[in-house]
Amino acid sequence: MTIRTLARAVVFAAVFSCVVGLVCAQERPVPSDSARVAIPGCAKGNAFIVAKSPEHEPTQVDIAPGRRFRLSGPKDILSDIKKHEGRLIEVTGLIRKAALNGPGGIPMAGGRVRIGAGVPQSPTGEPSRSLTGYDQPVLDVEGWRQLDENCSVK
């Protein structure tokens, strides 16, 4: 009877581990205001600079090379990405659909300068707390993979 009980326990453990593996492997649901994207580019600290997709790689979305995103996600994934600075990687994650459109305004001087309306601020807002500088959209990283090239984006 102990062999039969042991066999049942082994079968139960195998089935349980398979079910848990399938449940954990499922992707998070995408919120209605976001999109799941896979973008090639280069990481520099917590910033990610979009690069031109290699010829042999399919593209998922049209994001202009040189566009910057701030990386957010699990610390272990972000530390792995930081270890591969200088190498071309593809980051997969969630980004708000509004951030995919890019910055508003009219591009001037080769696109480096944009002329448009300022960021709306409430009249009771404190000037020292206002957002200043370049506002980078956040890319919530779910995973990444290394591509076979070095970064050409600075």
C-alpha cells in the first residue's frame, strides 16, 4: 500500500507542477488604455532608446528611432538589462496608447525641437512641484531578449 500511495503522490506532484507552470506562464491582461509592444533599442541606465529594427527582425509598432522611454518593472529584469548596456536588445512590455503617438507639437530643426502648447497646470499648483525637463513615457517591462548587434544609438 505504501508504494501505491507514493505513486499517487508523485503523480499528484507532477500534475500540480504542470498546472502551476501553465497558470504562472500566462501573460498579464492588457488594460484598455495600454498596448503590449516589443521594441528594439538600447538601454542606458533606466532609459531605453529606440533603435532601428534589424532587417531580419519583424516590427510590431512604428516608433521612431531615437525615441526615449523610462523603464519600469521587476528589479531582477531591470538589472539584467543594465548588464547588457551597449548591446541591441528587444524589450517587451506595456505602454500607454497615448504615449505611442509621440510628443505633440510641430517638429523643427530636424525634429529635435517641437513647438506646441505647454503642459496644463492647475492655478493652485506649486511651481517647485511642477514637472520640468523632458517627460519620458514609461515602458512597464515584462521581458527582454538580446539581439545580435551592438548599439548604434547614442
